[in-house]
Amino acid sequence: MRTTMVLIGLLVIASLAFGYPSNVPAGYAGNPPSNNTCHNCHATYALNSGGGSVVLTGLPAGGYVSSTVYHLTLTATKTGSTRWGFQATPIYQSGASWLQAGTLTLTDPTHTSLVTGSGTAPDYVEQTSSGTYPSTPGPTSWIFDWTAPATTTGTVSFYFVGMGANNNGGTSGDYVYSSSAMVSPASSGPTWDVSIAAVSPPIVIPANGGSFQYTINVYNLGTAPATFFLWNKVKDGAGNWTNVLGPLSRTLPGGANPTRTMTQNIAATVSPGTCYYVSYIGPNSTTIVDSSFFTFTKSAVADGGLFVNDFKSYGDLFENVTVSTATPQDFVVMNNYPNPFNPATTLSFVLPEAAKVNLTVYDVSGHQVANLVNGWREAGRHDVTFDGSNLASGVYLYRLTSGAMNASGKMMLLK
């Protein structure tokens, strides 16, 4: 095992003091220290634009078993593209470090190659020169094997990118897509789930500092009371990270699923540009089992208001939760995360028993844009990905029905 930085990782800092969000935004990938992806060279278009996608299939739906070999397929899609490429790697977190999770093995050496990380860099699999499939209309797929870690390490995150190019021999006019997928041990899943969302996006903080409101939802997936640790960090436009809340500990009843609204100050010292607000949760102050994020913009222009010199947080952060609001024996639909999202978000629900489920997404005009689930599902938790690559920015509504039970909510796609 080797300490790693991840493909399309959000945190490109040497210290790796805290982990990557569970749903990583558009960012960097590749082998440290450069952390490059296809997008670093093929940057004509914005990452995840143009209606294409990259998808990883083959991860076990019921969780992985230690030392078991899984046959994985990565598929890149982009109409009009005739040349293709990809990169992918699995990681897990141990304390404050990210480690390579399991072993990658080539099953198609003609079209894929294994890059062995030097020093503390991870191994990752990518296409060979001949594997870029010139003049192939696509969609294009690559196959490789992943052997799960010999010992249970908790949730494993796969980070990957796929490229659809125009085969002009250069790096212009090409599209690059990034995504991630997680798989937990078969014997147990994450004990905690956290989801945060901006109250009034898009958020723009002036040069002299300001504040915003956000909602935070925590879900104790167990049936017994348990203690969790929660902490929040800000990454500014220059890549600097600041701890703005916690780590603090709280105890929630089994199945508790409370939501709170918080106010967060952003100091004037934050560098301008696109910033990330990230929340982490785990059984202690160093182990992360889930995380969530949203973005905001720090302007270089002052608005004439008061100078803000702190990162204070305001609100009741789960201090008085005394009763369970939901249990794994109940029908539960959790807030999608991330929200806002680009281009994909995850919707999660828990069934008390096997049942027929229908999960549909609509635009604000009431037109159906996706039918994510339509059939029987086993009892337990289910995670479903909604990909909005082919949709315009805006608000979308989801509706989940199962017998007499139903739930609905709003999601915001920001491109």
C-alpha cells in the first residue's frame, strides 16, 4: 500500500491533512506531484461539458469481499468523437493518509497499461497509445481487474476520467469527463452519512468577506445510539485549506436523520476564485466515512460592507437530538448529494422490506427527464446516480414511490 493522491482529487495539497469528498468535483487527476488528467492538455472545452459521460461498471452492488477479484469496465461516451482515452485508480483513507486500495491487473494489455506510481504515488490504469482507438465512433470501453484489499479497509473510492477526442492529431476540440464511484465492504457499510447544500446558490463572497447559509443533514445508519465527529473545511481560490468548524463530537440515536441550517463566516483573507466548502464525518476526528461539498465564489471586488476577519459558524449543530426521526426499519429517502451538482448526484433510499420502487426525475415544467428505478429492490439501503450531463442548468424534481409510500425533493444542476 502506498500513500496516494487521487484521480480527479479535490485536495491537491502535499500534507493530505483531510480527505477527498465522496463526490469529487471537476478537478485534477493522475500521478503526483503533477496530478494531471487528460483535461490538463485537452482543455478546449470545460470539464464534463458537451453531453458526454464516463461510467465505471462491475463494482459489487452488495459490497466488496476482501481479496476477491472483480472485473471492471470503464466506458466513455461522446457523440462525434473518434479517439478515446481514460485513467482510473482506487483509494481508501487510513487516518490522515490516503492509501492505494487493492490491486489493479490488466486483462487487455493491448488497449490498457498499468502505471506504477513512483515514491508515494498510486498505481493507476490507463489506455495505451494503441488503446486510444483512433477513428472509432464509440462509445468505447476498456476492461481491467481490481482485487479488493486483503483486509477490510472501509469504503473504497474509484476516481476516473474519460476522453472523447476528434482525432485531429492535436489536443484541441476534445472533451474530458470525470466521475467517481464508491464501494463499501460487504459485511458493513458506512455508519454515518452527511450531506450539505447552499441555501441560496450561487454564493458570491465579496473581497472584504461575508457569510452564507447552508443546510447540513446527518444520518445515523445504525440502530443504536452512536457518537460521530464532524468537521468542515474551506479550500480557497489559491488552493489553501482552512479548518472552519470542529472536529466536534455529537451522539445521535439510532436511525436519527436530522437537518440543521447553519451560517458560516468567510474571512477577507480567503483568496479569490472558485472555493469549496466541505463537510466530513466519521467515528473519530481523523477517519472519514462520508463527506459532502458545494462551491462558492470569492470575489476580488469589495462591496463596501464590514471587513470580516474570522470563520465563525452559527447555529444548532445537532446539540439537542433526543429522539429517532427514522430507522433502517422505516421507509427513508435521504437528500441527494452533492446539491447543487455538476454533472451527477446520488439519491439514496432505505426500504424496510423488498418492494417495487419507482424513482423518476422531472424538470420544473413537469416533463420526465429520467426514470432511474422501476422495479423490485431488496430491503436495505440503495444508492442511485442521476447524471445531468445532457441537461441544462436549473432545478429538477425527483419523486420516489413504493406502494403507499412516496417522497419528493428538489435538486439543482449548475454547469
